[in-house]
Amino acid sequence: MWGYFFGGNSQQKKDLPKKAIVELREHISTLNKKKNHLQQQMDDQDQIARKYVASKQTNLAKNALKRKKGYETNLIKVENQIETLETQLISIEGANLNLETMKAMKQGATAMKQIHGEYNVDKVEETMDEIREQVELADEISDAISRPVGNEYVDEDELDEELAELERENKEDEQQQQTHKVPKVKQPAQREQQQQQEETELPSFPSVSKAQPVSQDDEDEEALKALQAEMGL
């Protein structure tokens, strides 16, 4: 271990932390793309389920919800993997920083030895023991929080509850649409009051008395009588 921190001459050992960090970041990026894809699939299945609920196709809606749950399970796994890799990445970056710190400490210790003419190894050993304890504690914590917590079991009761919620929302939407479409039915008293109001507001027109239609012969006879009267006959 001392050779790794202070005396490693192998170029491969020097490049290993940087290589691991680069690969972890690339894999985390890939998993994030997978996560976004699964989230989109979940949203699509949710829309399909709502469409089938609206058309009263309960079985198809339930199947869409099952597919959504499957995508959700995979999404949880991917999220756990991302969390594990990110934790590992942080640990490696911290370890690499510690490595560089230890190198700087070595250079500082060498300078101090040259200045003071002596080097207290016991104190360094004590410091290194404390650092190792903290590194081991960090590794234990990292292992504890990196365990996946996913569950592939699909709860049928949960599906039924979600389906019932979609049906309830669809029913409320239909009721709202019917409320906007169906006009309010006026009560008899309201209709009579409105009719009286309309009659009051109508302009008055002169009444025209109904008369019997006059034939052409009657008109000619009346005209003849009027002419005889003017001539004194």
C-alpha cells in the first residue's frame, strides 16, 4: 500500500484512477439516457391507458397500466445503478484526491526533513492510520447505500386503484361536457313569466278585422249602384 501511495513507478497505476473516472462518467451518461427513455415509455403508456378508459375499454387500459408498471420497475433499477455509480465515482475522485494529497504531503515532509534534519515517522504512521480508518468507513457507507432497493412485483390492487382513478376522472370530464351542452329547462312559472314579458315588450300594431273576401261580381254591382245614384236614377 505504501508503494502505491508513495513509491509507485508504474504508469498504469497512475492512469488507473483517471481512466476509471472517465469510464464511470460515460456509463452514468448512458444510464441517464436509458432513464429518460423509460420515463417517456411510462408517460406514453399512461396516455394510452387514459384513452382506453375514455372509450370504456377497461381490459386494454389495465394492460397499459401493467406495461407502465414494468417500465417503472426498470426505471427504479436504472436509477439505483446511477446512484451506485455516482457514489463510486465520488469515492474514486476522493481517493484520487487523497492520493495527490498524500504525494503533496510526501513532498512537504521531505522538505521539512531537509529543513529540520530529521523526520518523525511515528507521527506520520499515526496520521496514516487515521486516514485509513476514515477511508474504510467511507467504503462501508458507500457499500451500504449502493444496494439496490428495486422490486419487480406488480401490485394488482394498486393497478385497480389507479384504473378506478382514471375512470373517475373520465366520468367527471363527461359530466362537465354534458353540463355545458344541455340547456337548463325552465319551470312552467318561469316560461309563463318570460312569455308575458315578451308580449309586453312587443310593439303594438293596428288590428285588422277579418272580413269576408269580396268577389268581382259584388264589386261591379256596388260600382253600378254608385253610378246610378250620381245620375239620379
